[in-house]
Amino acid sequence: MIPCPIMKKTLKACWLLLLGAVLITTASAEDAATLSLMPVPARIEQGSGQFLVGQNLRISLQGRGDARVKRASDRFLQRLSLRTGIPFLPAEPSSSKPNFIVNCAGPGLKIQTPEEDESYRLEVTANTVHLSAPNPLGILHGLQTFLQLIQLGPEGFAVPSVVVDDHPRFPWRGLMIDVSRHFFPVEVIKRNLDGMEALKLDVFHWHLSDDQGFRVESKKLPKFQQHASDGMYYTQAEIREVIEYARDRGIRVVPEFDMPGHATSWFAAYPELASASGPYEIARKWGVFNAAMDPTKDSTYRLLNTLIAEMARLFPDQYFHIGGDEVNGKAWSQNARIQAFMRKHNLENSHDLQAYFNQKLQKIVRKQGKIMEGWDEILHPGLPQDIVVQSWRGQKSLADASRRGYRGLLSFGYYLDLMEPASRHYLVDPLAEQAADLTAEEKKKILGGEACMWAEFVTPTNIDGRIWPRMAAVAERLWSPQEVRDLDQMYARLAKVSRDLEWLGLTHATNRRMMMERLTGGADIRSLDVLAGVLEPLKGYDRPDAKEYDSLMPLNRLVDTVPPESNVARVFAGDVDLFLKNPASEEATHVVRERLGRWRENRSQLATLLQSSALLSEAIPISQNLESAAAAGQQALDYLASGKHAPSAWREQQLSILKEAEKPQAEMLIMVVPSIRKLVEATVPE
Amino acid sequence: MIPCPIMKKTLKACWLLLLGAVLITTASAEDAATLSLMPVPARIEQGSGQFLVGQNLRISLQGRGDARVKRASDRFLQRLSLRTGIPFLPAEPSSSKPNFIVNCAGPGLKIQTPEEDESYRLEVTANTVHLSAPNPLGILHGLQTFLQLIQLGPEGFAVPSVVVDDHPRFPWRGLMIDVSRHFFPVEVIKRNLDGMEALKLDVFHWHLSDDQGFRVESKKLPKFQQHASDGMYYTQAEIREVIEYARDRGIRVVPEFDMPGHATSWFAAYPELASASGPYEIARKWGVFNAAMDPTKDSTYRLLNTLIAEMARLFPDQYFHIGGDEVNGKAWSQNARIQAFMRKHNLENSHDLQAYFNQKLQKIVRKQGKIMEGWDEILHPGLPQDIVVQSWRGQKSLADASRRGYRGLLSFGYYLDLMEPASRHYLVDPLAEQAADLTAEEKKKILGGEACMWAEFVTPTNIDGRIWPRMAAVAERLWSPQEVRDLDQMYARLAKVSRDLEWLGLTHATNRRMMMERLTGGADIRSLDVLAGVLEPLKGYDRPDAKEYDSLMPLNRLVDTVPPESNVARVFAGDVDLFLKNPASEEATHVVRERLGRWRENRSQLATLLQSSALLSEAIPISQNLESAAAAGQQALDYLASGKHAPSAWREQQLSILKEAEKPQAEMLIMVVPSIRKLVEATVPE
């Protein structure tokens, strides 16, 4: 352990200090900043010297780990080859002495669980690497840490001397992908699992059914894939392939079959499940629908029993997610027979009826040896305490559940489809807010969290860009010490992670470029890139006329292309703040002026292109607004830099221009306008 | 047929005229330039109006084609979805009337042959598309033509009204990939097959064995994969998968097993095959080796018979390539027993002995029902006339063979590993030079050509960029009318093809960026891009110390990253010529000055980066040379634009600077120096 000046105080206090010092206890902040690990490990000590990554690298697998360790080591060498360009032969005769010792103490559980130890220790010296862990999960994580530590310097690719003692803060760190509203082929899932492995995530929550489609082949109930999937579903062989792929990467696969609402597509296959008589078709629109299963009929439970028994065998994980969200009760209140049933069973409202349904469902799930998981709405005193609640409502909901003895995980604040910046997700903590007051014992019931990728507005072409790199911020929140919260540092590390992910085959950067070229019809994208760089899609559920959208609508517009978060706008906001602190600084002025100049010129450069493409013509007003806003910014800059007063009429006019420019256009926002407004507002009125 | 002013003359004359008018008979050259088909079809007529590509597209498959047509149509819809962003459901109920009629008259041959008809007719009107062909091959080609015709305009994605009557000029249009010197996993092969389909290529020549590795699993002779492959080989299941994948794309797969030379790796597995006693190891260096099979022993032919029988069953194609190139005879001349054998059989030299070997081999190949193919060297009067000669020597070699009754194909001029510009490959014609004088009957024996991707200096990361887009120029040469040879038009179409290929998953553009980021260690690549943009790898076999390279050497340098052809340099050469024609033109001067300015500034922008990366430090002298050359160019520009005379001392000094800058550095060339030299030489001496 390298010296820590306040070693006598508590370790935690030392930790806080370390975090303040760019997280790493090194002499120079510069050194530390280059160690851009994400998620930040629980404990790290940096030594001196570095381990050169060259062809003499020889791995020795020791201990008694299972077959995953060998496969992980092979994949590790492949990744290393790709990242460095240095070839490593798969079957090279090991003549030289091993210098990369992987010691896995024992095999993992046959079925990975949240309780399984994920810790590892990685020691890198100038000559040797030692990676040890109690089981393969830690080895997987440690190999990822090593890959992230590789730096290219004057001597070549190297990893600095370091000791990492690491384990996650939460045992449940997940990503949910909705494959119902849009379908995603196996290769999309696989490359996202690769991304998850890189960020030490351990749960892939597969949202397999919803109103818009049922996506798994059933051998027992084949009408599901025949009538509820539009031909877009995973065969059971594909499901097994994905599960194996995930297990190799230390990732559990939790399936979700959403019941009793969000099930319109089910009724297209098995109308007898529904509360109303139908007829039913696969839903094409978005939203919450009235259709719901009939919880009063035995036949409903018989069919669900058949399905769940089959799916429980297909998916080995201990947990089985039954959805349970957003049942509006209308299908039940409109059915006299169901109303009579409710009266007979003293069920006061639809929530009670859903609880009745869930109790029956829980027994079916339990019979298969599984633990039931569901969204907030399933919470009801009648359910046994082994169920797990996934909360889209927030920490209060989790805290309440925890006090009542239920385990839970947070998804509130981690909805990636809402197009929020990484910073916002990053600061959401499962143990903050109302959960902060829980006892230690109660806190343990909060298992972690899951980011959610709902799929109304994503396709295989743009989904990676909706998940990554922001997902990495959530991954860090769920793995790293709670005190790790510096936004600037997070963004610096996020930029590196984003590049690393491309080496894994994720397409967020590549496909952004491809979609831009689609928009321009193959013309040069540079001018469009200037415009697109300052735009973001509308936030939250503001995408207008979302109900007018359907699953067949092309998602090939500029709004579908621009990333959820504009780095240009984020950096510009910082530049403007810097300038406003010191308007006399030539450099600060220059930076802001240069940006504004580029945006002001952009409209005329783009005009012909925007007019010539059916997909881009909607961006003409945005381009005009950017030009006007940039002009306002330039003039404000002149006033501020020269120290002159600004005429009131001019200020009013500019603020009204900016107000216009702040309005959504083509379902996007110009994200630099608020910073330009700051400039205008900072001028001194006459 | 739209009016052609010289319709009364021969069609061919009309064709020439059409070609002159940007290939298409339209009123406006602008319209025609946008129809950037590659390869240019045999015949095309443009009408008025356009077919809008929208969700109402309904394909109807008619006629009696085989199952490939349905699969091609499914893939076509997927491609269409990707390219336009418009979703097409695979199992959509076909309510509306079909507007895209695919009529395939009959099934294809069970085993595709060079004689099989590849023609098709594509008619597009404002309302309907009709694609017809005698068999699935034409349908495949026609679908690719349709995809290339899609344009994005103010009304959306559309295909102009057009009638295309198309067929290839040559029946054998191939790409050879060497998977021995470096190994390429199945996904690399598949994405290149996708590229081949897009360019209407029909032969994938798989160079499966060489000194550096034997890449196919043999069930009968498993030592091949065990001892001759470093663990890098294709299983038979993978081979079958690739063959099926290729067949679905109208591509034959011709395997090559190189014998009796280029077989060192074989001897690591079966040393008894060799002429000398060994011991043998897999070769790691490049070059021509002495080791060769022993053609005098019966046991050699018994083993080859076993191998060829197995491989002939695995690879269904009619043709079987036995290599036969570059046997230097040393292994034979150094072996007294072999020398005695030669005397006994009246074999005067090693060429005679190889012919003896080939005759025996040909009988083994023939016994499996296959036609033997080999490189130039196999030509020998003793061989039957059904063999096919692949010529790396040139048209003379082909013409000679043809006169002697042998069929042949050209690879001379199509070696993609030599880093030549697309223009050079493009202008090489199998029926030019000595072959131009052949009779029509003799010309028919020249089946076409194959580009060759030898793999000394390629990895899975950069191979796509070595093959594409230049390969498309060869594809056009082999498909389109001989008269299609305009370079500017070719380059314009090539740029579009290059973008299209990225949608197929080819990585030439993406991986160039990734490799640049690898070089910078993740730092911003823009400044490096300016330098890299003017560089090309050394040409031909000039890569210095090639013999010092081996198969384990990292190919992660700048030379491995920059494309074989610098578009920047090509465009700059044109700009300089334009300027020199009219030095008074402000615009022409501005264009050249702007470029020179950027290059002159580049060194200082790059200096820190180049010093900090072990992979980039070798580029420091290049960066300095570019700076000096650009300065020379700027000064020359000043003299030329001002009309002033240039001092002789200055001229001499600049020319010597440029001479230095023209020298290879880090195995690369600065491709803009010759144009800068033109500027300096154009100055008027005092």
C-alpha cells in the first residue's frame, strides 16, 4: 500500500481523499487521470514501473476454476490482439516462462446467483501479472480491468504497476432490453453482452413479450411464435446460445414475460387468455392498452402453467420476471362476469384482482423452483417475501418494500430511452433519497439496479447508440464506491470507454456515421455533422405524437441519428462558463467565438443538402435557428469582450430569437442555446 | 428503347456513344452521373419518372426458380431496410397488390458452373419493378442492380425508371484470398462474399494452404490441422457453411491446395511427403522456400489421393486448384535419389519433373470428377486440355496457352497486395496486349480473371481495406463492356460503392478509424488523419526487409493503416493540373493553397502525439518532410501566382528537399510530393 497521509483515520476517510485526488493515490494527477478505469475499482494502489504488453506474454491458468476460465483467457488474448495489433497464436507452444498468472481458486456455481462472490485481486509489476479470484466471475472482471489499463506510450503498449482489490457494491447490475416493441437479432444482443462484460455488468434482463410481440419460440404453445411475433422471434436454440454466451461473460439472463397487462400480442395467438372477447391483433401503436388477461378463469392459469414450465426450463436463472406493470383495470371493470368474481372474492379494486392473479402466478413460478420478480405494481401484502421488486417508481418505493421485507432493485433514473444525459443517470443512487435512511439490514435488501432500454424508438441500427456509452455511467454507479461521483472525471473516462466498446463490435459511433450518410444520400456528412453535433432528441416522453408512431414507422430521421447527449453542447457550456468568469481572456473568447462562427456559417453550407433530401428537409428550421442563435451569441460576445453596454431593444430581440430556437423542432432540441442565452443575459443593458 | 441518334449504325457503335455520354442515354449528364452503377451494365436505357421505395413495396416471386430466390428476396428486403431505414416485416400479410415482380424462369444448376447463364433484365417504371432471369444467378445480380439504383431525393428513396439488359463479359470473375500466411475467421470471409455479391463477382478462390499453414480440417489426415495450422483452421462444418453462403450469393468456391512447392506447413504434419528429410516446422517467414514434395515416391501420391478425395467431396465445385507455382527445384537437385529418378525417366530439369508430378496429380483430380486448375507453371505439353491456367505472368502467357488449346484466366495486374491504385488494375484487360490478337475462338478460352489478395501484410483488421474498394474496379473490368474505361467516372462510382459496402458489414472505413485510434492510444485522430491522408504504403514488393517479417510480427503500424490509394493525393494532382493550366484563377489557386497550408501546419500539430506513441514515432521524419514539401509548394505557388521569376538557388534547394521527401519512410510514400514537384518545376527560373 502506498503512503496515504491520513492512514491513521478510517479507511473510508482515506478513500474519500483518494477520490478527491483523481481517485488514485499517485504523486501526479496526470498519471492518475490516465488510469481511466470504469467502473472505478473498490481499491487501487499504483506502484512504479510498467508491464510491457508484448509477444512474450504467456498466460498460465492455475487453480481449479471451471471451463469458463480457459475460454475467457482465449477471448482475452483475442481482444488483446485486436487492441494492440500484436498477434498471439492460440496454440502457441509455451516455451518461455509464464508471466501472466491467472489463479482461480474454484469453479463457479452451476447457475450463477446474485450471492456469488465477484471479487478479484490484480497485481501488475514490471515483470509479472497476477490475477486471482475465488471463482471465474472475479477472473472475468479482472481480465477486463487489465484490458482497460493498457496504455500506448513511447515504449509500446503497457500496463502500469498496480494492485487492484476489487468487488462490486451491489450484486445485481443489469441492463434490460425490450425486444418486443422492436425486435433485435441475436447478434445485436451478443454485442451488447460483450459491452456488459466490459463494464462488469452481471444481469441481462430480456423483456421478451409485450403488446407488440411475443419473441420466444414455444414448443408447447407454438401459436405464440406463429401469431404473436410477425415472424420475428428467437428459436429455443438461439435462446440457449445467448444464455451460454452470457454465462461465459459472467452475466445472468433473466427472462420477462409481461402479465397480465402489456399482453395484447398474446391474445392474437391465444384469445381465450383475454378478459374481453376480441378479436385481437398484435399491437402496432405505443402506449398502455386496456387488454388484460382474465384472472378469473382456471384455463388462464393452465395455459400460463404450461408456458412457464417450458420457459423455466429454457431459462436456467433462479429469477423469473412476470412484469405486472401498468394494468389499467379497464378490461376488468368492463366485464360483468369479472366484476361478479371480484365481489364474490372480496376484491375491492383492480389492484386487488391483480394481486390475486400474482399470488396464483407466484405459485406456478415457485413450482418451477424459481423466484418471482416483477415491477412495483406486484407489491401486495399477500405475496411471499422471496419475490423481488424492480422499481420504476423510485427509491421510496424500494425503501417501503425493503421495510416490509421485500428485496428490490432500482430502475427509476436509469431509463435509457428517455434520452437523459449520462450525468443524470450517474447521480441516481439506489441507496440515496428515502433509501438512505434504511438500516444496514434493510439496505442489503436493495440488490442493485437495472438500466432499461425500452424499444419504441430504437432499431438494430441505432440501439447501440441509445445504450452506449451512457450505460457505462450506470454500471459504475452500481459497482464503484458510493463516493465516486465526480462528473468531469466520469465524462473523461466515459469517452475512453466509448472508444473501447467499438473494438468489441458495438456500433454506436460507426452507425451514427452510417445513418448520417443515409440522411445525405451518400453526400459528404461534415456540414451535417456540425449541425447534428449540437442536437439532442427530445427528452422523456416528449417525442410528439408518440401515439401516432407505430412499430412499422421508419426510424431513419435525424432525431433517430443524433446521440442522446451532445458532447459538443456539454463542452461548450463549460467554455461559456469559463469565458463568463473571465471575459478578458483572449483564449476563452477565442474558443467561444470559433464555435459560434462555425454554427453561424453552417446554414448556408447545408442549405442545398437539406433541401435535396426528403429525410433532412425537416431540419431546415433548426439550421436557421442555429444560425440566428449563433449570431446572437457572437454579438453578445462582442459586447462582453469590449465591455460595452448592450441596447435593451437588442437584448429583447435576441432573447426572443433564443426562445424560438429553444423550442423543439423535428423532435429535437438545439442544446447549445441555453449557453448562448447565458451570454446574452450576461451583457450589461444600457 | 429511348432514341439513339445513330440507331441505324451498329448497336456497338451506339454503345460507344452512350459510354461517351456518361454511359447513359439521358438528356442531362447530371441525371446520368447519379446512376452510379458498378459494374456498368451491358445495356441500360433510362426513362422518365421514378419508382418510390416505400412500405407499400410488395414482392411477388414467380416462375420456377430454386430456393435461393426466396432467400435472396428476404436478404434483399433486409438490405433495403438497412439502406433506407424503412422496416419491412418478414411475415407481413400481403394485402396489397405486388409491385415488384421477380420472375425466375427455372432453377439453377446443382453445382454452379462458369457456363451458367448470368443474364437478367430489370425494368423499373413509376409503378412497378419487373426483374426476370433464366435462373437464380440473374435474379441475384438484378437485385444488386436495383439496390445500387436507389437514390434519396426530395420525395424520398426512389429508383429512376430504367430498363437494364445485362450480362457479364467474362464468365469467371474472381477474388482469391490467401488464408495461409495470415488466417481469416469465417466472418471475415463471409463479409467479403457479401461484397463480392454486390459487385457481381462469381468465384471465391480460397488459397487454403501454403508454407505458413494448412487451413482445412481433414478427417482422414488430421495431422494437417493438428500440426500444420497453429490451431487456426476451418472445420469442415465451417467450410460447408461458407460454400452454402457463397452459393446463395451466386458465387462458386474453388479451393486451392498449393503443391508441390509452397507446402512447408504440410511437411510439419507429414514429413514423409517432403523431398528432404527435415525436420520441418511451419514456415514463419515470407518468400519462396526450397522445400518441395517428393514426386518420385508412390507414397506421396497415395497421401495426396486420400487428401484430394476427401477435399473433392467437401468442395462441390467442378474446379480444383493445385497451385503449382514457384517451385525452385533445389530440393530436387540436392537429392541424389531424385536426380537418379529424373535421369531414369528422361526428365531434363525440375520443370519436367514438376510436369511429371502434375500429370499424376491431374489423374487423381480427374478421378474425383474435377477439372484441374493451376498457376502458369503447370502448363506443359503433357497435360490434357481441360485444365485451366491462372496467369500471374500476363496476357502473353494466356494467349500462348489459348493457342495451344488451354483455357485460362488473368491474375497478372490484379494483385491487390501490391498496393497499386484502382486505376491501374482497372485498365488491365484479359483480352488486351498479346491476347488482343487472338481469334474469337481462342479468346473464348480466356474465361476472365481473378484479383489476388496475398496475405503477408494483412490481418482480419485491415484486410477489407486492402481488398475494397479497389476490388470493385476489377469487378467492373470483368463484367462491363470492354469500352468502359473512363477513369474519372470510375472513381466517382467507386466512391459510392465504397460507402455501400460498409452497409454490408465490410470494415475498410471503420477499421481505418479504429486503427488510427490504436495508433494514437485513443487521442483525437484528426491531425494524424491529415498526415495519413497523403500517405500510401510502398508499392509492389518494395516493403523493405520483407524477409525479416514473419507471420507473428504486429501489423499495427501507420503503413498497415493507410489505404493503398490516397484519394487526397489523387484529387490534389487534379487540382494542381487545373491550377497550372490557369495560374491566374483565384479559385484554383485558393484550393491548392488551402491544402498546402494544412500540410505545412500539420507537423507542429502532430509533434507531441508522434513522440508519445511507440507506434507513431517512426512517422516523425515523414511529418517533417511533408512540412518542408508543403512550404516548397507554397513558395512555388507565390511565384506562379505573382508571375515572378524564381531564383535558381531556390529552385535547386526545393527540388532537393522534394527528392528527400519522395524517398520511402517507415515503408510509406508521401503521395502529394510529385504534384508539389510539378509546381516547383513550373516556376520560371531567373
